Amino acid sequence: MSMNDEYQPINCDDYDNLELACQGHLVLTLTLRSGEVVEAKANDLLMRKKVEYLIVEAAGTTRELRLDHIESFSHPKIGTVVVSAE
């Protein structure tokens, strides 16, 4: 998936779970659609040019993950959430 793909908004319930993760600064295990697995602290959500991103921190590095590039995320408090389109 290239960064030029049209953004596909995610399901509202999935977005709400990411908001809760950010509020609690939870360390999530994220599986990206590319197959990459990232373990990182959820810090914030932002929208830039009509594309939504999850801001995470791992090993002192901040990354912006496009929400529609996240296949699933998990944490013991929220379980495993498989991200679906709106």
C-alpha cells in the first residue's frame, strides 16, 4: 500500500478504542497491513489533509501510523481489535 492510496476511514468503534489507548498511554501490539508488527505506546491521534494517524512511541522514536494501514491492535485491557473500514 503506497502512501498515495486514498484514505479509507476506519470504523468508529475501532477509532474509539484507539482514543482510549491514547488517553491511557497504553502499549499496543499493532499489526500493520504490510505484515510489520509494532509494539509501541499510543500517544495521540491526528488528522492531516483528511488522513488520520495514530502517533506512537517505541524505543524513544515517534512514528505516525495511518489508521487505514493498521490491520489490528491489542492490549490486555481492550483485547484484540481487528480494524475495519467505516
